[in-house]
Amino acid sequence: MSLYDKLASKKFFVFNLVLVGVIFGFILAAVTILKGRSPETPVVYAETAPRTVPQDALSVAESLQNAFRSVADSVLPVIVQVNTVEIQRQQIPQFQGIPWEFFFGTPDDENSSPREREFRSRGVGSGIIVRRDGKNYFVLTNNHVAGQATEISVTLYDGKEYKAKLVGKDERKDLAMISFESTTEYPVAVLGDSDKVKVGDWAIAVGSPLGLMSSVTMGIISAVGRTGGPAGNINDFLQTDAAINQGNSGGALVNIRGEVVGINTWIASPSGGSVGLGFAIPINNAKRAIDDFISTGQVKYGWLGVSLIDVDKDMSNDLKLGDRKGALASQIFMGSPADKAGILPGDFITRLNGREVRNRDQLVLLVGDLKAGEKATFTIVRGGQERTVEVRIEERKEDKINDNSKYWPGLIVTPLTEDIRSTLKLDSKAEGLYVADVIAKSPAAIMGVQRGDRVVGVNGESVKTLFDFYRILNDRTKKDLYFEVIRGDTRLETMRYKR
């Protein structure tokens, strides 16, 4: 046998040996697996029968579900979709008219007015049926929904649509009332008591978000007494995480009993959609407005005649207020109900008719809801001592309250805080009060006081605290008033003002 034949024979032998080993390995592995399975181990398949929910848990869940169903059944028929058309006008830029104007321009006519183009802007909001008088139905909504509309219609839960008209509107509360006529009998909303709403209560929003009529969303009351929202409003708000979107405005926020506790008004959102930060006007803020709209077409506000500000810790310490809450009367409108009753600048109002006052915004609301001719009792702190003052409220007249010359004294002063000292480059020994604001045409403005001044004296007496300032200011034995101020590096004495 040649060497080549010997090598070939060895390779064939090795190949056969490896092949036999592989086959034997597979057989051994299979036997091991089969032996490893216990004949008693059952094969588990996916269950087809549902697991049983504990009856007590199911009962609670179904009771809650039935409660939400009941709320939806009772509230949906009293919520309407408000459809509006607003005519908007836009001036046509030069050469944006007919082709003739592009080539030849417009005629030079000094008496001709700028050309305008009209646009019909359509909007959708929500509203609540709050009153019925025969075949007339009155719907409460937001002013920003219907206040500027030239055409209004409402679509009801049964799908019927009716033409509506504006009854009244109010920008300060962002409320409006519209009405429609129908021979069909529709229910009227049950109004709850928003003062009883607590954080954690169920909150159900009903309206037409994005035009999706009769939508119901659910959450809780996240906070009460929130401020902010559209500029110029005087409301505090209920905050909820129930989904509120564009189109929900004017719709209802209801409690688990189906009572309306708020009017959905605005959302805080970087995207324009719901992120769980919705705000509703408490229904108690609107109850007086409903009656006023129907009887006179406008909201009538009570008027006290003071300018109010909130106080910080430094101001509170200066005025010896302790931990009291309330609002400071920084200005008194001369000849107003407050002036006639003896309320003075620097008085800190803590209660109205026995009700605690949290801050300026709440007091503005409470006073606004008082009726003209009504007597109201104010608890104030003056000179560190509490006392009560009875005031006969008058009706608020916009033309009257805009007379700046009647605001006494016409300036707002604050303690020299660390920030103010740093801004003015004052050391810790510097005394006086910082002039934070001066009302134009007021007595203080006439005397020559300027914002940024430092008041160091009143009527010849040195002033170190707000307590000193108001004590001297309110001394009626002095017929004239003047201030000593430091402006920059100069010490000045203002003009004298006869009281």
C-alpha cells in the first residue's frame, strides 16, 4: 500500500469517527431531555375562562360607575353648544386690491377712508341653561365665547338648533348671558355651592371640546382660590385635572351630585391642549351676575372706594400685623363710601361681614357682590389694634373711579428690603421708605413725589416704618401735607398739599 493510500485511509477513519460521535451526542441529548421530564408535570395552556373579581370590589366599582352615569344623564341635557360668528375687519395693504390698483395705484382722495376686508370668523363654545321663563331659555357662558359675536346659535343635546341673542356681558368676570326661544321643554341646571368645594372632590367637565358636543371628562378638584388667567378678570378659580380643551369654555364643572359648581373658562398649556390644568369660575361668583343679566343686561358691582394691595412679610412686620391675613387699603377715594365711613390709608382689612379675607383678590370679589345701599361691616387693623367699621355700599361707576385726582394720598411705599437697598446702593443704616408707585394726577403726584424716591419724613417728623408713615399721614390735626424725600443724593421737601 502506498503512502497516499495510507493517508487517505486514516482521513476516512477520522471522518467516520467524528460522524459517529455527533450522532451519538444527539441521541444522548434526546434521551436526557426525555428522562428529565416528569410524567406528572402538567402542560399549562392559556386560560380561556375569566378570573372572578371579588364581589365587594366589583360592587364598589359599579356603584361609582352608576354615579357617573347618573351625573351624565342629568347634566348633558342642560349643556348647549354655542356656535358664533364674529365679523372681523382687516385693512387691505397697498396693491392688494384689484389688478388695476397694482398697475395704476389708488385714486388720491384725501377724504377716502382706508379699504377694509371683512372676515367671518366662526367659533364654538359651550353654555349652561340656568333659567327658564315661559318659552325663553337663558344660557350662561363666557364673555370670550359670545361677547363679541354678531351671530349666535345654540345646539341642544337632542340635536335641535336655535338662533340665540346676547342678553348681557361682563369683561371683569368673563361672563355672558344669551337666550333662545323654544316650545320644547328643556331642563334647567341645578346650581351648587362652590364655597363647599374641597380639594380632592370629584370634578366632571361637560361641554363641546373642539366641537365634540356633549363630551364628559372626569377628574378631581386640584386646588381652590387660584388667581391668574385672562388679563383684567377679577375671579378666583377652581383648578381641576378633568380634561378641558378649546370649546369647553362656558361649559359646566359639576360635582358628583350633578350640581354645577363652576364654569369652565381657561387652561394652562404650552401646546394649547389639555395637560391637566383646567380652571373654572366658581358658580357662586356668577349667581348675582345671572340675576343682573336677566333684569338689567349688565352686572352691577358694589363699590367701597379703596385701592387694595397684598402685603409681604416685611410690610406685615412694619405694620405690626402679626400673622393676620387680609388686604391693605393703600389709597382712599375721596368722597367714597369708605371715606365717609372713616376708613383710612394703611387700614388692614381682615374680615367682611364676619367672613375672613385671605387676600386682595378675594376682597375685591366680596365687595363687588355687595348690593348698592347694603350696609357692610369691615374688621380692620389700625395702629396694631382691631376695630370694626360699618359702610353703606354704593354702585360702582366706571366714569367716577377713573378720576385719579381723588385717590388719597396717591403713592405706595414699602420698607427698604435687602433687594431695594442693593438696587439703591444703600447701607444698612439708611432709613425711610421706598416709593414703589405714584398715581398720575393724584395728590402725591401734584406734590412732586416720584417713583424711586425714598421718603424719610412726613410733615417734619422722621419716618422709619410703615407704622410711622400712616400714623403721621392720618393725623387730621395737620391741615397741610408734605414729604421729605431723598432723590439720588439730594434731600428734597415736596410741595404742600391742603387736605
